[in-house]
Amino acid sequence: MSYYLKIYTADADFPECWSSTVGDRNIMLSENYFRALQASLPANMKCFMVGFYKSNELVGGALFQFIDFIGYEESMKDSSGWSLKSFFGQLFIKDVMILGNNMLTGQNGFYFDFSKISIKNVLMLLDTAVNKMQSEIRKTSLIVFKDYQEIFAEQFKGKEFKAYFRFSVQPNMRLNIPENWQTFEDYINDFSKKYRSRTRAAKKKLQGVEKRELELDLVKKYQPNMNDLYHNVADNASFNTFFLTGNHFEKMKENLAENFRIFGYFSEGKLVGFYTLIINNTDVDTYFLGYDKELQKEKQIYLNMLLDMVEFGITERFKRIVFGRTALEIKSTVGAEPTEIFGLIKHNNFIINSFMKILFSFISPKTEWVQRKPFK
């Protein structure tokens, strides 16, 4: 049986069957999402889709992202002032190619119709695609396979993956929504008394702040304010590999429509916070957010955002909320639980790659946190 690959760029025409075969299975692999990315990519990122064909029949698709570190200022730092960027430079890490999506947490890198292709051939095609991208697009310092649950990560044992180091960093925080949660009250009634009181107190602190959903016209109007609020959060992160462009939220809403939701918080008519969600079939993926740092302390805006995300998931009858791998402890206070995820990493310099197991702990140290258990 013959297989072949096709690389899709910003101006490429996807086949008519792309949506039914790939895009409808995961919105982060859809043509609309790809168009939104291409129209609003971070300055140091390039993206490509790859289609996988079996005897001219599309059987899968994948997203590749190239991220450059050269000349990327203030992107990698921590509170102590030690520069991860200079550390990367010492390791000759100038750029990275990711099979997956560095803008979200989870296995959003590829989809295959396993009724038409075996796992063995999937792994073969992924390896072929990596080699094709490295030879035809650009050879990078690092190659990363991103965010797999353990049961799938275990499949990468063939000789073609022998040079890769398997790693696990912070978990993906997820909340499954049981059928008996018909309302937000059902949800908080399942809390212990301590967390129920904490939730009600947080809601009271938000009094005087109006929350409303922003459609495209309002996204365009408030986009400069949203960007400022986003940078309030992003600039203080201990590790960033990119920053969003000024038109990102507008282009996401323009292309994804009702599958991209934006909610703003207003105090005295001024936008003081917002969060964004991506609807992915029965999942809600939390996306980027921002808030006024001073008002956050007074109004507990971030905790209220998390609670509002849960309420949205319940009232709209989704099955799961994917919160991602940041702010683990506070997300656990609203009921999110950790799922360990794995990746593969390889340096194209075989000497450096031989020390990857040792070096990785310096590149990506584990975060200590306490998991909270809010439910009875």
C-alpha cells in the first residue's frame, strides 16, 4: 500500500474532504483554525499542515510549528533574572520544530482515521513527516513531539524514535462534567463546606463588575485593551516562547465564529479582564486571558474567571473543560484534576542530544504544587 504526504502553507487549498476526515475531529486541525493562525501568527512562529494520504485517500493530518529564538527578546526569563535564553544559546538551540500546538495544552498535533491505518503506519508516517519538514522547510536545533497521554506515548518505541528523550512536565488540568450537574448550583453543592463558602465569597467580591460576551464588532473595538490586559499576565510568566500579535483575538473570532468565545469583565465601563475559549466538539479548551493586576487582587478576577468557565461548560452541556498546564493549584480548587502528559525531544546535534536527559531538567524544571480537593 502506498502512502504520501502533502505540506499545506498559508495560501494552499485544502482538499474538500479535509473537514470530514480531519478538521471535524479536532478544531485545532481544521482549515478555519489554520487560517486564523496564519493571519495572526506570533512574529517568531511559522505553521504548516501536513496531509497524509493512503492510495490518494486522505487518512490523517498534522500541525507543525517552527519557533525561532534568535533575537527574541524578553521571552525566556524567571524572577531571579537568570536567562533561559542565554542558556539555550549556550546549547546552540536557535529554533525548534514542534509536531503539535505550542499555544494549547493537549494532543492537538495530529489526527488519523485508525479504521483506515494502523498505529504502526501512523508512527512511520509521523517520522517521515518530521524528516520531510526538516529537509524541505528548515532544519532546526530541536525537534519536539508534544503532549501525549502515557498510553499513546508508549507507542514511540521503534528504532526511528530511539534518539528521542521522553519527558513529562507539568500536567494538563481537566474537569469532567458529570450529567447530574445541570446548573452551577449543582456544581457548587458538590463542594465541601469550605470550598462552597470560598466560591460564594469570591462571587460576592465581583459585585460591581459586569460580565458580557464579546462578538466580533466588540472584539475589534476592545482589542487594544485586551492586548494590554493579556500582556499584564504574559509578561510576568516565568517562561514564554512567543507573544500574541495585536490582531490575534480578532482573527480567531473572525475565522472560528461561534467556536471561539470571548467574555469581557467591565468596571465603570472599562474593560478590566477577559478570557477566551475554543469549542472543540464536546470539549471546551481554555485559551488566553488577561486582567487588570490591581483589580485582580480586590475582585479575585482570575478565580471568578475559572468559575465562570465551569459555569459555561455546565450550562452549555459540554463534557469536559481543558484548563491547560499553568496555575495548577488554583485550577484544582475549582475541581480540575491533573492528567500526566508526555513528549519527545531531540537535538539535531548528536553530542548535545546525548546529554538531553541531564540538560532537560535545567531547561524545564518541575513546578512544586499542592493539589486541592474541593469536592465532598
